Amino acid sequence: MAHQTAAILVIGNEVLSGRTREANAFYAAGKLFEAGCKLSEVAVIPDERDAIISTLNRLRNKFDAVITSGGIGPTHDDITMESIAEAFDVELIEHNFIVQAMTEHFGAEGLNEGRRRMTRVPQGSKLIRCEKTIAPGARIGNVYILAGVPYIFESQLDSILHQFGDRPYRRIEIEVKLAESLFAKPLTAIQAQYDDVEIGSYPGRCGPDPCGKICLSGQNEGRLNEAVKAVNAMLKNIIPA
Amino acid sequence: MAHQTAAILVIGNEVLSGRTREANAFYAAGKLFEAGCKLSEVAVIPDERDAIISTLNRLRNKFDAVITSGGIGPTHDDITMESIAEAFDVELIEHNFIVQAMTEHFGAEGLNEGRRRMTRVPQGSKLIRCEKTIAPGARIGNVYILAGVPYIFESQLDSILHQFGDRPYRRIEIEVKLAESLFAKPLTAIQAQYDDVEIGSYPGRCGPDPCGKICLSGQNEGRLNEAVKAVNAMLKNIIPA
């Protein structure tokens, strides 16, 4: 059965120091929504063994699946594979298939110590291959270990997405040129009636005037459309302050 | 004493569903780095009471301070204040100062049920005021409760930033037109020599060729400059494959 809930674990000092604006979780969030899998948490943590092990163990016990991003390159700060092996209490092994692929690509001499690091995966992993890179990601249990470089992450994610979600979510947005507080109460009543539709209100401004969005999403298209009708009918009755 | 470590807790379904690309954590990450406070974790969770309480309690016990973003507006999905009151096991109270400020601004009639929600903070909170909004954020213990709307979040964050960090971090980046694997080993040796400097390697491509960055950061400027010299000297000795 496909995973119904998921978490994303971003491993990278460059995000926490404000150097890099995280992009992979945003990409994955949109794809999981379309696939019908609920993204329940995103965690960004440093390239530190203890943080990786404790956060991974917490998330993989709580949700159907965890997708990690980052820390699988050849340098000293790439410690995701060894930390995840430790979290699962298995050995870190050189995978024959990766050794062979790298030897073919770089030649036996080109398989230096850095690249050799990239042949290692937790024992029992299945490889996640994609055409963008020779060094694959890996899956162990319900954990999918992907690269941090965005074009590789995206390609790897696309290749595993069929294992996430059964029934796509759909979203409908309604533009509202009213202060939120004017419709907060009747909107609460509609949310109470449609507990299978998620209703959010996001304020904004067009110059000095309020113009926000009410955003409805759900997996049941009939119920979603009914809720949208209810919101539109409610908004017609609001008198701007 | 200023906070030396911090976590950011983003509360919002709109981020997890891929509707909105998160911006506040990225803004705060840069500011905390400049201020000299280590951002140790970012968590993004849904607008759900149990998730807010358990995640907040985990983070506030682990780090010097927690900054939350989102869920303090007037609608049904804004449950941050009440959930944080519950996490601290205190009452949620209408704050006199906010009631008065809102009454002055909107008139007694304009203080509808939605706006009334925004006068509530956990008992014992101090207000975090900024000129961008009448409804303030709040601080309770080591938790700073800020808005999710970016221009308000940024203004509120700027107003509390003096409480974070003592010694600014500085970052120096070196462009490298070599495959990472060629310098991974000597870079590991330099990192081992400079444990007070954080060294990261971020690969990239310029067309078909590798061009990445080695990124060094730290609070001790002398040591940082020494480490940069060591990396530059090391790179001169690498022969491109």
C-alpha cells in the first residue's frame, strides 16, 4: 500500500545558517499533495550525527515514510548514510552495483577515496537510481535517502513518487477583499460542517486594502465543491466594515 | 545573557501542502547567523493542537529559545496562542493592552469575535509589538510567538533580535572548479585542524563542468582567515582529473 503520511528531513548546515534557501521540501510538498500523501512534518537539522539519528528515529516511527535530503556526497560533512545505518543499527557497506558503475564511469584510478564514500549505503538498502547522477540514493525500511542538490533530488523524488498516496488532493482558492475578522465566525461554522475539507484563511493586502485568500483542499471532490459553494454563499452576506 | 542556540517552529498547513514557499525561517536564519546565535533546527508542522504542543515542548527544552511563526490571526485555523498556553500549562487570557489598542483602532463595535481572538495570549506573556500591526506577538519563557505574514514576522523578529547571540558569525566562500571528490580527503584534514570553523562543500555545475563552493564560517575571525588560507593552499596542489 502506498504511504499515506510522510515527513521530510533536510540535513544541511547551509540551510540553518541562512546561506541557502531550502527548495527541496517545497518541491516535495507540492508533489506529495498532488499524489495524495499528507506531508505531516518538515525538519531541518545540521550535519551532525546525533541530530540525524534522533530526528530520523522519531520521524520514521511516527509517519508512514521519511524522505531525507542532503549529506550523501563525498566530503567530510556528508554523513547521512553512516548516521542512518546507525539509526537502523545495521552496517554501512560498499554496494557492489555502485562500485561497478563508478569504476566503469571514472576508471579504477578515478575511484578515489571521496567517490568510494559515495558507494556506501546501509546494509539492506535498495538503490534509488536516476539518470542525473551515477551515485544513487537508497531506501531502507520506510526511509528514502535522496541527494541535496535540487536537480538530483527532484529526479530521485519523481522516481519514487508512485509509492506515495492513493487519492490526490485538490485545492480551490477564493479571493476575498475583506478583513479576515469579518468572516472568521461563519467560516468556523463551515469548517465544522466539512471536517473532510481543510479550510485555511491567508490574509494579504492590495495596497491599503485587505485582499486575502480562503483556501480549501480535500480528497473528496464532491465535498470540496460543496464547501466552496458554502463559503461563496457566506461571503455574499458579509457587509464590509 | 543572549540566547546562543535557537529553533524555529513554523506552524502552517499552507507550507506542508506546497501552497506557500516558506520564507520566514530563511529570513530568520540569516539574521540569527549575523547575530551570532546558532539556529539548530527548523520544524514545519500543521495547524494541529497536539503537533504544536509536543513539538514546542521538545524544542523549548532542547534549545535556548524557540521562535514560532504563524497561526495567530482571527480565524479557526489560528490556534497557536491557545496551544502554546496549553504547552506551558497556563491560562489563555485577553490582554488588557491589546483590547484597549484594538478598541481605539476599530471602535468598540469593530472589536468583533475574530479580533477578540487576537487579544488572547498565554498568561504571563510579554507583548512583542511592532509598527506593522495592532495585534502583537508574545513572549512566554524562552518562546517568541510571531506572526506568519512575512512583513509582520520580519518586523517582529527585528525587534527581538538583540536577545539572540553575542558574537556574530562570518562566512567566506571559495569558488572551486573541481569535482568535490578530488579535494574531499585534504579538506577533511583541514576541518579536523579547525574544529571552531565550520567547513561545508556544495557542488554545482557551470554547464558540463564542476563549479562548486567551499564555504567556511565561524565566530573567531583570526581562525576563520587561517582556515581559508589553508583551503586555498590545499586547492593549489590539486591536479584536475
